[in-house]
Amino acid sequence: MTDEQLFERAVSVAELAYAPYSHFHVGAAALTRDGEIFEGVNVENAAYPLGVCAERSALVAAVTGGYKPGQLEAIGITASPCGGCRQWLVEFGLDRVTYARADGEVVTKIPAELLPDTFEL
């Protein structure tokens, strides 16, 4: 699957997001190294810090499917990942992150470009 196809998969799933407060629907599609795809959407909560970002929900779905850090290759996201999600993308060892910038341009970066000074244990 190409990065563009992965991004389009994220666009398709974004309509399933639960975003009653921001009305900002975000979708993500994570590709494993063996070709499986796990989707996620943002899920908001009235207590804002309890919401979940789309890329984290896709990574959680992959973990639930038996995948671990290093077994994921790429992710497509319909929006630029937040700082916390950037740490998740680094920690899970993805090779590529394709996302839409605020101006609508779709770009592909490596996680280290998104978070240059990562926190690692």
C-alpha cells in the first residue's frame, strides 16, 4: 500500500470520529510491516483531556491485534499529529508519517523530523 493510499484510508475513516465539541473529525490508518491495516479516529469527551487522538487509537488497535513497537511501518493521518502523538509515533518505530498540514498540503515525514529530541527510556 502506498503512503497516498494509506492517507486516503484515513480520510475515509475520519467520518466515523466522535467529535461533538470541536466538530474536527480526524482519521488515521496504520500499516504493519506484514501488510495489516489498523484504523482509528479521534474520540472526544466533555472532560477534554480524556479525549483520544486518531493516531493513538489506530496504534492501540494494532497493539490489540498483537503488534508491538517496530512492527509498524507507516501511518496516514488527516491532520498534523499533536506533540503527545509524535512521541507515540517515535516510540512505535514507524518509518513514515503522512499527514495533512493546516493548509491542506499532504506531506510525508519521518517521526524524528516531527519530534527531533525524543524522550527514550
